[in-house]
Amino acid sequence: MNQDILKKANDYISKEKDAAFRQEVESLLSKGDEASQNELADRFYQNLEFGTGGLRGVIGGGYNRMNTFVVKSATQGLASYIIKTFPQKAALSGDKGLKAVIAYDSRRYSAEFAEAAALIFAANGIKTYLFSSLRPTPELSFAIRYLGCDTGIVVTASHNPPQYNGYKAYWNDGSQVVPPHDVGIIDEVNTVTDIKEISRQVALEKGLLVIIDKEVDEPYQAMVKSRLFRPDLIKEKASEVKIVFTPLHGTGALHVEKVLGDLGLKVITVPEQREGDGNFPTVAFPNPEEAAALDMAITLGTKEKADVVMATDPDADRFGIAVPDKAGKFVLVTGNQIGALLADYIFLSLKELGKMPPKPGMINTIVTTGMHKKVALHYNAACVECLTGFKWLADVMRKWENGEAGAYDFVFATEESYGFLVETEVRDKDGVSAAALTAEMTLYWRSKGKSLLDRLDELYEICGFWQELAVSKYFQGPQGPSIMNGIMEEYRKNPPKSLGGIEIIKVRDIKNGADDLPPSDVLQFFLKDGTIVSARPSGTEPKIKFYATCCAEVGSGGLEAAKAEAAKKLDAIKKDIRAVIGD
């Protein structure tokens, strides 16, 4: 056996206080067969990286896994950084001192990891609010601002398969950390040698651990309802709309059922998927981006003749829908399409109600559909792009609020991966508020004799028909990162002259920053016809992702001809991408 791996395994055993995780490694060491040695190598060939968003990995014993020791070590590093960053507050105690808040979702070990993190904060003198049971990510972001905390954590692996868990770190404005704090925290985490600990009982007695629930739940729900435009319309028409909802075994039911129910809307939750369950027994991937994840909800929606089927992912930050066409068959609506519909509805409502701000602006990412810019332009508004990841959208919001050059009045933020933000009280994507506003939007267009699909077709007539493509490939194991890096470097050294038979007229490499964007490992190819193709390794999973957005004008051939043209372009582009990634 590799002596370095053996040394690390024994070192981990000596530090891990959770018996289950410790015994996993002890068992692998005792077996000594080739399979066990390979498994040990995978668990110890590297430390699970605390990246710019926090931690995410497979649950299990080892330094390259999500477990109690890794969570404690990361939290100690975060606590040390917070103390160094705010020394004056660190010298105080109670409500005047440093404060943190922690939430967690339904995944395996989420509650245990959340409490372990809370007790590390408490041991470092940071007063910590811990939710009494599972809560969604957007509520954690809200709680940081509402309670005046200096940092926050949500224990979740979002939409990953059940073997994963993770840990997102947040700053005092409610957004995930960005430079320079992300690098500062990572440096602290990587140098942790001593972890301060305290028992739950002592932390409670000293007031360093405070358990919370309704004192944040109720203000959060009130905030979501306050962001609606037409409460009178909902009150009048609520009985006409039926909603089927699935939280996909996650956190969404608590707030979605309560908020929509308070509005008088009839919500039928898929019973088999209502309760939190980290094994996600009814879905392969608990992700509203995956068509199969909505199968049960669509079956129930068809039976109930629902007007819309809604889904949130396990931590309820992502939101997806399906709506019936004229034949009653449910059609999945993509994240880009939902973003276009919500942007249109928000701008339209602000205009109709005389509430349009002087300089309206929405934010999306560099891999999101170009249709959003067309929608914003239709309302004489701006659409500003940023890097992928909602922390970057929140960063733009922060800059606008600070009045930096080119600032706009925030109206809406969205990204292609089913992320939407309609309020400023939260600084991460919010599936709960998106559900409430989508319900109102459905009612509004119904009052005009239209469905959401009807309005989408109208937007295509205004903005052109836009279609998007996403291609991903996983690269597991120790060689995965080097394979992905190799693909990206080959593209940089020898960029293609064309994709899908369409000439590339510009390449944008954001690795060292470009067009005022922070550095990021992203390559973008701008094609002669206006299509944009982007390539980037995922920041949270061992996979490389490609995105394409293209437009076909709706001319004399009508919408169907435009759809056929866009599909043909994307099929050819997909073929070229798959030839490179070997899929």
C-alpha cells in the first residue's frame, strides 16, 4: 500500500470523532485487497477542496470526503477569517459581537454537519443561530441580512445525487463569498491545525447557540408575498388556478405551501415527494433541470388538470415548471424560458403600475440566453452580464447599490440553470419567491385569455426564436481535473475556426479576466450568425460544461420554420463538441 496514503488514513482516524466515518476507513485498512486500496487512494489522494463557494463531495470517511472532521476544519478556518476581518466586533460579545446563522437541507448528515459547524463557531466566541429543522438556501441568505449576521452557512449539495453533501459559505450581505474574501477564507482553511470545540449544552447555556425557526420563517414569508404585483387579482382569481408542486424530497414544501396557500391558491403537493429524504428514492437526480425529476408531478398534474406544475430542488433555490399545451399535454419550460417570462412579466407590471424605476436593470450570466437582453430592450431596460454563479449576480447588485459606474436600479436576476431572484432581501437564487411570482404570472395571463406558452410565443415574435444547448461530461477520479484542463488548454492553443459549420469571428478567454469580468476558466466562441458557445469546467462537480445560445428570426416561414433553423444549427454544434470530449 502507498505509504503516503496509509499515513494520511491513520492521521484521519486519529482526528475523526464520528465513529461511523472513522470505522469506514478502519474497515478499508483492515481488508487490504486491491479494491479497498483503490478506495483508500481515492479518499486520501487529495484533501476535499474548500473552493470559492465552500465544500461539496461524496459523504464518507477520509480527507477527500464530506464528513464531520472536514466540516469542523473548514468552519474553524472560516471562523478564524471572520475574527481577523472584524477584530472590533470580535472583541465584543452577545448581539454586539460576531454572529453567524446556519441552515441545512434534507440530505444525509446535513443536520449533523450543521450542528458541528455551529459548535465550532460557538467555541470561537461567535454567536450562532441554528435553524431547528431543514430550511431552504434562500431563507439562509435572508436570515443573514435579517439577523445582522457576519457570515452564514447552508449545508447542502443542491441538486447533486444522494451520495453527495456540501457546505456553502456566505458573507454579511447574504451572498456567497467573492474576492478577496473567498481566497482569504481558503487560505485560512488550508492552514488550520487546531480546532476549537464546545459542547452543545455549554454553547446553549452561554447564549452562543440559539435555535431559531418561526422568528425568521414568518418575516421571510411576508417578504415573499410583498414582492407580488397584483394581490387583488390573486384574491379574485385564485380559485380558478390549480397548482401541482413537488419539493423533490427537499425543503420547498414548508414555504411554497404556506405562501401560496395564504394567497388562496390551491396547491397539490406530490405526496410521495413531500417529506425530506436525503436518499431521494423517487428520482435519479433531484434537479428540476432534469425532465425525469418532474415525471411524478406531471402525472399528478395531468390527473388533476393543473394549470402549472412546479418543482424546487432539495435546498429550494432552483425552480422549474411544466405547463399544459392546448392539447393538455405538459411541456417542460427551460430555465432560460422561465427567465424570459419572468423578466417580461416584471417589466410589464412595473410599467403598467407606474412603478418602473429611472434606470431599470436586470442581471444574467454569460452563458444565459441572449433573449433576455431582447426582452429588457423591449422595455427600454438594461440587461447586464456576469460570470456564472449567483454570487456574481449578487456582486453586481452590491455594486449597483454602492452607485458604482454604470449602476442600474435592480429589477430581476436570473441564470440558465433555473435560478431566479425577484427581491433584494435575498442575495441568492430563490425558488420560493419564483414560485409565488410564477403563480401570479399564470393568473395574469389567464385573465388575458392566454397561457404561459402563448405569451412565450408572443415574445418569440418580438425577440426572435431563441434556443439553447447544454452538453456536459463527467470526469471522475484522480485524472479527472487534468483531463478537463487538457481540453480547455487545447481549445486555447488551437481554437476551432468554426462550430457546426458556422465561422467563429471572435474568441473571448476569461481566464485572466476580460470585458471587466473577473478571471474565470471560461472560453467563449462568438459565431458569425450571432450564436455564442461557451466552455467551462464546473466549479462544484467533476465535469466540463458547454453552453450554446442561438437565435433564428421569425420571418415569413413563421415560428415553426425558425425553430427548425435553430435546431439544425445546435445539432451541428453539438456534434462538434462531442467529437472533442469523446462522448
